[in-house]
Amino acid sequence: MERLAKEAIERGLALGATYVDARVERIASETLVVRNERLSEASSREEFGLAVRALVDGAFGFAAAPLARGDASTARALAERAVALGRKLAPARTSKVELSPEPPAVGEFKTPFAIDPFALRDAEKLGPLRAAVAALGGRSEVSIREATFGARSRISWFASSEGAAFHQELLRTGAGIAATATASGEVVTRSWPASLGGDYQPGGFERVAEFELLAHAPRVRDEAIELCSAPTCEPGRHDLVLASNLLMLVIHESVGHATELDRALGCETDLAGHSFATPDRRGTLLFGSPWVELVADSTAVGGLDTRGIDDEGVRSQRWPLIHAGRLVDFQSSREWASALGASSSRGNARAQSWYHPPIVRITNVCLEPGSWDLEALVADTGDGILCDGVKMWSIDEQRRNFQFTAELGVEIRGGKRGRLVRAPTFTGDTLEFWRSCDAVCGPLHFRWWGITNCGKGNPMQEAEMSHGAAPARFRRVRFLAG
Amino acid sequence: MPLFSRDESFALARELVAKSPAAETEVTVESTVDRFVRYAGVGPTQSADRERVDVAIRVRVEKNGGVGEARAEAATLERSALERTLGHALELAEAAVAPLQLIPLGGPVEVEESCAAPASLAHPFEAKADAVARALARSREAGFAPAGLFETWSATRALVNSRGREVFGANSRASFSIVASGPTSSGFADTIDADVANLDVAGAIERALEDAARSRDPSPIEPGEYEVVLGPHAASALLLFLAYEGLSARALEERTSFLAGRVGEPLAADAFDLVDDARHPKNPGWLFDGEGTARERRILFERGRALGVVSDRAHAHLTDGRSTGHALPQPSNSGPLPQNLVVGAGVSSLEELIARVERGLFITQLHYVNSIEPRELVLTGVIRHGAWRIEQGRLAAPVSGLRFTDSLVRVLKDLRGVGSELVRCGALFDGEVATPALHLGSLRFTSSTRGA
């Protein structure tokens, strides 16, 4: 594989490119969904392709195609097309693309795992799903009982004209359950351990057992039914305790996307928008309260975007985005780091697959844990609402005004948990929200949550990453009427 | 790799069907050529000259009185990988065996062959670069920063199954888009067509620049309930949720749809007509679905009355025993989906719709719309790329960002007018709708977005 990548690089250089990189990728994925008693989806996918990127006359060209083993002619042809494309587009550039200097990455990285999900018999993977779906049953109000399993393996060989040669094997596995109840004129879905298909973690099938799907199924079912007749939230301002399985998405939308450097520099405007966190505000913008430490980390144990290098050969790293409440850094690629005048890239250039050019993507971002115990935090809150699970999210093009709806709310009255609240919806401004954070729970409550379908780019491509958090409290957050 | 021809596609699909020992087998072969240039103020920022082939094998195996069904896909031309894919489909199907009755795969069917536009397939990068250069130059002259995409995409698709069904078609899509941004405002325009020759790139550039110029220095506005005229892009962002959340036979059967218990009722105002029509020139698509069934023109709303849903073979019992041809590739955990929605055009121009509003808002685009509740279709999202007060039937001062939260079912009941010009447009998530501008009696805005 490395030879095919090098074949493309040599051809690109011979045609006048000043920089060439090539990625050979073999990607495998599998999805199993048991819906009520039926295996409603049993699908697998395998891809094998080559991407070649060439910098010519200050413009990038990119070409990609499926590959057969040893297919050197395709490798050379793609290099020729990438060079030709860069050359055609260069006259339309107002400034030449410069790449931040980086040492060539040589080596390999493999996600640690115990049980290869692709080597396991399908019947063994289905067992826990079928058992969990059965445990979601027993109540007529529940019309949809669902258990999902998914795994993805991405094996890549990256090489560049600067001497990079890196082999990477990434693996993630996940699962989840959900019950949808229809009662009292309401349709309510409750899920575990996370919404929208479950949670995904780096590693193999051993991760599925950690979710304890069977043990949580009866609670998930009963909460879905109870929520159908639960009151909606009293509109107005309430103190909010956010469970980490929802806080992680708040981090993703309001911090992760806001600190992508291409977006901050106006180059994502045509699809998902811009960012209020512009480079001129680095070091001065008061993003959050002093308790807010938000760290980007593509080396984190437990992150879906934990790997050796990004898709342009920059080594993984850990760095603060928000330190002591202030904006201090961004997520970047070599091109955008150079545009900003930074000495090096943060290593966030990633592509969905061989078919996609790398763009700046969110890596693993976490809210550093504080020291609170969750029950002590609830007791200290007095009156408020605890929100758990993602039901809905939306954020404006500047990443300022957001609105989230939780799957489940719990009233906090007199420092104690009270009745359930259906679909609490809170809205706010990113800066006001993070500045109102006055308590973060401790390391015992901290957990990474995987996101497998983050969309960005135009044409859109998906990326995976994790966000880590412990429950945290935000003061006087505005809730809408249900 | 050029696009697979009809013969090449059928040859590969037939070969795999013949190799399969399963009781029933269906093979889909799709080849795609995609060429795009994305740009911003610095010129082209991302571009690709790329192609792919996707082979999907669906099998059904029978064992111990039960049946199992699965799908395996390969995006590779390696023969060994395709054989491995067939093997994996069989293994998955074995694991899926359950005492179920499955409707047999469909037999031979006549489906008209669609064609890709030759100009879209042949469209050169030089022409894309010229359009980008024009967008940059005009934006620079007007004092705005541009960003957008020029893409041409072409594909062929063949489906062959072991019951003798063989269908083939081709498709293409060309699009140019531009966002023109200034310090306090922005404007958006796009042009989409199957044939790149029909794109109006220069017109799109000028429309975006004009909206950016006239939405400069917007004033804040209090949240509340406003009478609104939605431009086609704003309308499409809402209407796509009819497809995502409720126009599927499965959602109706599971009672998660807003149509549950309401089919036949007047759910929208008389002015609202909606069809799904893959042959409509304003929103054309594949003429067969994920099971090879011909896509039917399906009337979903007529004079505001909800007439029904779209179906696949598994849910045909909900549509007079006949699939309407809206299946996704099977087996799938998602139900059938309308993918070529067309709103019935009215007779009023956009200016005439605006002229009927005493006090209200004109909104060009709604961004990041998402669904809070499926039965009443409660949605939320924010306005962007230009919004103005309407005062005494005329566009007045531009306004700054607002977030709406409202029930689509509620607002369609108070649809007061439909524009005459159908525009094909999409939103942040998948899908496109051909829709004119819509005049709504009210839309509830629940918060205002704040400047940084």
C-alpha cells in the first residue's frame, strides 16, 4: 500500500507539484439494528480507495478513486488529475496556499482493543441486542423497542512528498437501546447510554458489555412511558444541572465548531456558517467562567478521534482551547495554521474517507472535571432542573444562539430530585451560558461520549470525535414552555 | 473510471446474482463521478475530481422455517472484495433468521430509463474556475466576501434481482451557490438543475450581492408572533421535515407521524398542495426506488387535505396494497421516504405576496432547523442571509437574527398565499424541495440571536 502511495507522490512531483500526499484506505463498517422482534437492519460495508492531494502553483488539487491491490496505474492517474486540477484552479486564488512546517510523521498507530467486532460471529453480536429488546417489552404503551450495534474500522497508509510514511488502524464500536412510548397523545423516546443510536467508543466488542444494555432496559422503557404523562417545563429562568450525555453536545456545538479555524476565518460560511470566536479575540475573549477549562485532545484515552496523525500527517496533541474561561487557541490544519501565522498545525485536518479531501474537523474536546459530587451539586442547587439525554439541538451560524431539548428533565426542589419533566427545552447565548457555569463535577463523574456523524464541509462529509464531561451547573438558564 | 454503462452495470449485477446461493438476491450497482470547487474570499479552498462505485448485495436465506435478510455493500472494484461482500451478506442473513413472513422480492417491471445531462458530466474545471473568478471579482467590487460551491455530479444505477427485475437509470445534478458576507449582513443564492447548461450563475451572484447590500446594518427585533413571507429556501427548510418526520407509511403505522389519525383531514389551508414526483422537471430524481419499484407520482396534500403517505413493499398494505416506489435500499431501519417533493405553485409573484402583508417579516433562509416534537411537527431554527420588516406591503428595514419555535402543522393551517415561481432548494440536512415562496399568517419567534 505504501508503494502505491509513493507511486502517486513521485508522479505528482514529476509533474511540477510542490507538495503531494496520498492516502490509501481500507474502511469496513457494520450496523445491526433489532427493532421490536425483527432484525430490521443487518448491513456491512467495505471500501478501498486512494486519495491524492497535490499543491501546484499555490492551489490544492484532489483526486480520488476506488482501488484494486497493486493498482499502480490508478495511483499515477490520480496524481496526474490532482496536479491538473490544482493547476487549473491556481489562477483563481488571490493568495497562494502555504503549509505550516511540520516534521514528517513516520510510524504507526493502532487503536487498542480486546475483541475484534469484525471477527466475531454475527450471532454473538446479536445476542445482547435481542436480549435488551426483549427487556424493553412488557408494556403495551411502548410501540418501538430498538437496540443498535455498530463498528467501524479504518486502516490507512499515509505518505507525503516531505517524507511522511504512517500506517494507522482505527477501530470504534458502539451500541445503544431506545424505547418509544405512545400514550396520552404524546410520542416519547428514551434511550441509553446515549440518544440517536447509542454511544461509540474506541476499541472492540468489549465496549458493548460496558454499556449494560440489559440492566438499563426496564428503566428506559418505564421512563419513556412515564414521560408521556409527565408535565412540561415551567417556562422561565431556572438553574440547570446538565448530565454529561447532553453537555457533550453543548460542547460540540458551541465550543468545538466555534473554534475550528477555517470557520473562524470565514471559509465555512457557505454551509454551516461562521464563528464569533475570531482570531483577533484570542487571549481576550471571556468565553466562560473561571471554572471553564476546555481542552482539545487527539491523544486522549477514550476518544473517537484519538490517533497517531491527522490526514495530512500532523502528529496528535493536547492543547487548551478555553483556559480559565478565556479563548486561547483554535483547531487547525497546516493551511489555516499558516494563514493565521501559527508556527504549526494542531493536527485537525481530517477526511471522512479516501473519497473526501481533508478539512478542519473538531477533535476530542472535553470540559475538564471539577471537584463536585453530583448529589452534593443537586443538594446545593436548591431549585432547578436536571436535564439528561439529547432530544433536539440547533445553533445559529455564529455559534452563539442555541436551543437544546433534553430527553428527560428532573425537577430539583429543595435540593432533592423530584418529578420527571417531559422534553425540557433551554435556549441561550453561548457566552452567557458558559459564563454562568459555576460548578463542574469531579473526575469520578467524567466520561467521554462518542459522536459518529458530525457533518461539515460542502459537499458535506462526516467525522467522528468524542466529547468528555462530568455533570455541570449553569445558573439562570432560560427554558421555553413545553 | 468513467461512469458504468447500462451493459457494464447489468453484467456485474447479473454475475453477482448468479453467484449467490441465497433464496432471493438483489444487487444494486451505482457509479458516480463528482467534480466540485468550493471557494471563499481567497479563491478555491477545496476541490475534488473523484469517482466511486458502490455495489450493494441484498440476500434472503431460508432456514428451519424462518427467513433472514441482510445487505452488504462494497465500494471497491476488487473482485475478491465483492465475493467477500456476498459472503458477508449471507452470513448476516443467517444470523437474522427469524420466523417471519417477508413479501417476496418484486418481479419484472417496466421503468422508463432516466438519463444524465451530458453537459453536466462533461463540465470542465476551467468553467468552474471561471465562475469562481467571476464570483470573487463581483464580490470584491461590491465590497463583500464570497463563499460557495460549484459542483457537477453524475451517476448511473442498476438493480437486478433473482426474480427477474432489471432496472437502470442515470442522473445528474449541477449546482452553483454563493454566500456574500459583509460586516453586518449577508446574502445567499443558488442555482440547481440536472443540466449545468441551465444554471444561471451570473444571476445567482447578483442576487446574493443584492440581498447582502440591502440587508446591511439590521436592527434588532423583539421575539414574538409575526406574519411572514418565507422565500423558497426558508420554506424548504420547514417542508423537508414533512418528509423526515411524517410522510412515511412506517411513521403512520407506528403512530409517530403528524398524520396519525388525521389522514383525510384538512390539515393545511386550501392553498397547500404537495406531491412527490420524481419526474417533475423542477425536482427530478431516480425513477425507481431501493427495491427497483417505479416511483409513483404521489399526491400527499390536495387543497390542504392530507391524502396519504409514501410506501415501500413492506408497507404497501397502507397504500392500497401497492408500493408507491419510495423504498430506501433494503433492508433498512428507516422507512420509505419522499425524495422529490413539489409544492403546488400559486399565482402570486413574490412581490404580490409581500404586498398583502400590512406588518410582518420577509425571510430568505432558515438555518439549522430541527424537530422537537413529531406529532405537531414542532420545529426550531434561526433566520439568516437576509430578513426584512414588511410595512404596508413593502420591504422595509432589515432585521437581525431571530430564532423561531413553532408547530409546522399549526402554521400550515394559516397558509395565506403561495408564490408562483417554483425553486428547487435544500437546507442544512439532506434533501431538496421544489417550492415557491409561502405567506404564513404567523410564525412564533422565541428568542433573538445576539451579535458577538
